[in-house]
Amino acid sequence: MSNNTLPLLKVENLKVMIGNTKSGLRDLSMSINEGEIVGLIGLEGCGKSLALQAIMGQIEKQNGKIEFNGENIEFLDTSSRVKAGLNLVPQRRKVFENITVRENLVLGGHTIKDNETVRNIMEECLEVFPRLQEKTEELAGKISSGEKMMLGIARALMSDPMLLMIDELCLGISPLVRDDIFEKLLFLKETGLTVLVAEQKGLDILEIVDRAYLLDNGRVASIGKAEDFRKSEKVRKMFETEDN
């Protein structure tokens, strides 16, 4: 159960540097409230993926504070963060291609020990993504890139998260599939799910987020409502140049 008086996720002064490179996440502070869809947007290499991986406990941070649902989670490993209500759909989905769609979903619910609960969540996930219902016994490596994106989301939803993080949602999928997934995320928001999307196709994701943080060179360059970013000529030029 979440604490509605506090942000669901609060990140302060997060710094993540990889190796001896000068690139990385230099200073990220942000908060996400329950029931929002929030975008973390910026061009390639600005630190978006590093932020999600650090929040998930997959990589080590050099500085900063991470609180989830009112609790300090810095000393929890990734599995414990999943149990606490966080999950991440990684960039390029990374589904298990040599097992079936159904088996991928079962693995996504491994932190839940009650088999009936796992079955019920799987039924709900397949209702949200009916294309997967038709593919449950197929090898995950044989389905389309759009269906892999759906599977990545559904597999993360199997842990029954409060906050779902998605890294590069729009990468490698058609506009038609993208719009379908956007509709699903808006539906899931109505059911109470909170979503954080890191996305370099910033203009696309602004269609569904409530607010966004614009990262540039590892730091927050701007914070605002999606509609304000959509009206910004500077933001539009930045992402249109990247797409071209």
C-alpha cells in the first residue's frame, strides 16, 4: 500500500558514472506522484537509462538518495525492490527468446509465491494485451518486435508493481503498435498504475505523459507539463533534429 501524502518515488542528486568516461548521469532530482505517467526525456547518452538502472538497483550510484513509497531503498537489491513494488522494462525488452510467451510471463511473477495470484495476474495481463493471448505457446524469439514490447511490459506487470519504469518504449516499433501501447498505458494508469518512461523520442512520449523531465548532459535542463513541452519550439527542434 502506498503512502499518498508523499511522492511514490523521490530521487535526490543522483549521480551515476560508468568507467572513466565523462558521460553519465551527473545530478538528477525528481519526484513522481502516485497515478502519474512521467517522462524522462533527452537525446541519446544523456543518462536516462542509467537513472532507471540505478533506481532499480542494477548499477551502482556514486551519489544521491532514492526513496520509494516513503522508504529509503538504497540498500535493497534488485529483487527486493521488485517485491517492494518497482519494476523495469529494459531497453530492447530483453525477453527470454528460447522459452514461450507464457513461460516468460510466469518468470515475471517469480516474486509472488501464490500460484493462484500468478494465474489471475496473467489473465489480467493477457486481457490488456490480447495479441499475446494468441501467442502464449510460441517462442518469444519468434514474435514481432512490437509483441516483444508488449511482452516486456506484461512480464513486468506480473510482479504487480506500483511503479512501472520503461526504458525506450518507442524504440524499434511501428507508429501503429506505439499508439496501441500508449492506449494500454493510459488504461493501466486508470487502474492505479504509476509509470515512468525514459525516452529519446521525446515528442512521441509527450502524447501520453502528464509531466516530463528534460535531461541534457546528465542534468535536468527543464521540468514541466507535457503540454508546455509540446509548445516549446526549442524542445521540438531538439527532438526533430534527433529523429532526422
